[in-house]
Amino acid sequence: SCFRRLPSDQGRTLLELLSASVLKAVAHVRLLFQSLENDDKAKSTGLVWNACDFFADLPRDNKQAVLQRMQKIADLVKDALDELEEAQANEGVVSDLDLGVEIDAEAAEWSEEEKRLVAPCSGLVKGCRSLLKKLGESIKSEPASLNAQENEDLDNVSGSLQCLSERYTSFMTHSLSRFRVDCLVSGVYAPIDVSATTQSARQLADTMEEIISTFRSGLLYSKADKKWTNFLTTAIKHNLSKIAPSLES
């Protein structure tokens, strides 16, 4: 097919997105043919039209494809941070509306030790948000037309971002399995499993440092990026240093 003949030096992320879009459209066309003998023709036709309409919004180059993927991840981080800030406002108490049962709010509140653990966890999540923001700004400043090596470096950054999830399931549906930020945030409700939450924090921190390292090793990294990458690296280590004593105690 035509999309398989697209030059690979234009970027893996772009080709993966185009491939997924074509395969989705083909799958819906197959369903349409299968529905010709029943009453689902209208529904199947609509699915084909929706899949084909999606092509109008496809990125035109690898930079746009990577930024599109980054935005989906950034939206998930924002949702997780909103949840964490709500938990902080409620002193770690899960709403009884969320659970569907009455809870003992006083017994479920954070202890002083747990509060000291939550603060650096929040710092890590905010750091992840800042990382995606600054990285996106740096990539946006690049020209639309990149050479083969620059596209490869861009794909490497995109690949490192996928490590924010233990298993990246489907970019087309924007679903991330076991998203590391969610794993951390979901563990901060009282009573906190300190060991599990500390492990989640370390996994997130390691992933963020790997993203920064991958970006620094490529041609897209410039002197203008040195300040913010150094700042975020220091912030990650600082928050981890605050979390470690909680595990020891």
C-alpha cells in the first residue's frame, strides 16, 4: 500500500501514526462489507466516514506527530495533578461519593509523616508537567523540515516519553496502561503504603531523568536547553531525597 512506501527518514512516529490511521480505516471498511447483509450498514458507514475524516487532522511531519503524542501525555499528567491537588485539599481523604460508601474521615486523614511524603511526590508530578512543557517548547522551536538524524533523535525522545507508561497500548485511542504518574497519585490517599508509593516515585523520577538524558544526547539539544534541563534534574534529585527518609522511618 502507498503509506508503506513513505520514506523512513521522515520519522518513525509520523509513520506509526499514519499506519495506525490507515489500518483503522481499512478495518472499518471490512466491517462495512460484513454489514451489507444486516441492518448495521448505516452505523458501519458512519465509522468509515469518521475514520477517513481523521486524516484531515493528521500531522504533516514528524515534529507535529511527536508534539501530538506529547500533548496527550501532558493532558494525562494534568488530570493526575488535579487529582493530587484535590487529595491535598481533602487531607488525603477519599470522597465517600467516589467509593459509594460512608468512610471514617478522621481515621482516613494523613498522618504528619504521610504529609511529609506527599509534598515531594507532588513536586515530582509538577516536575513531570514542567518537563513536558519545556520539552514541547524546545521541539516547537525546531524547523518543520528536519534531516534524517534529527528525526531519529526526535523519535528517540518520543520513545522515552512512552516509558512514562509501563505498557503503551494504543496511540490511536490515547490509552496508556499503568501510567506512572497515575500509579504515584493513586497511592497517596490515606492510609499510604509508604514502600509502594516510594517505589512509584522512584520509577517516575528514573523515567524523567531518562527522558532528559535522551534529549541531551541528540542534535535537538542546544545551549538554550541547558538551564531548564539542569534545573529539572536538580529538582528531581531534591524531591527524591525528601522521599527516601520516609521509607527509612
